[in-house]
Amino acid sequence: MATEWNSGAGHNIPWAMTPQDVASASLAGLRLGETVRAPGLEHLDSALDALLTAETAVVAGGNQPTLAARYTDPRA
């Protein structure tokens, strides 16, 4: 997004959206009931569905009271 943050670095990126477009897309997505919004993603609903499915699996399966085995291996 092209903003003044970081000394306006986003203004020089040709694919950066305006803050107004991002805000408009966010509000439209909220009205549509979307939980994940990617304002520039067009005709890739299946990609968003896959992202949401993966995110749900990570959150649901990742909340365990013990460390994952890959972090308990002494070689790690």
C-alpha cells in the first residue's frame, strides 16, 4: 500500500494500492462476510479458500500444550 509509512517507500512500487482502495476493499469484504481479504486478488477465489483452510488447520492444530517434536530433537 502506498502510504507515508517508512518514508513513503510504497509510493515507488508500481503495484501498490492507494490507502483509499485498501480501505474500500476492506469495508466491502467485511460486508461480504470475508474473514481474509486480499484486495488485489482477482478471479482466484479457490486460492483464498485454500488459504483460509490452511490457516484454520494451523490455528486449530497448532494450539497444543507441548512443543512440536521438531523442536525437541537435540540435533535441531
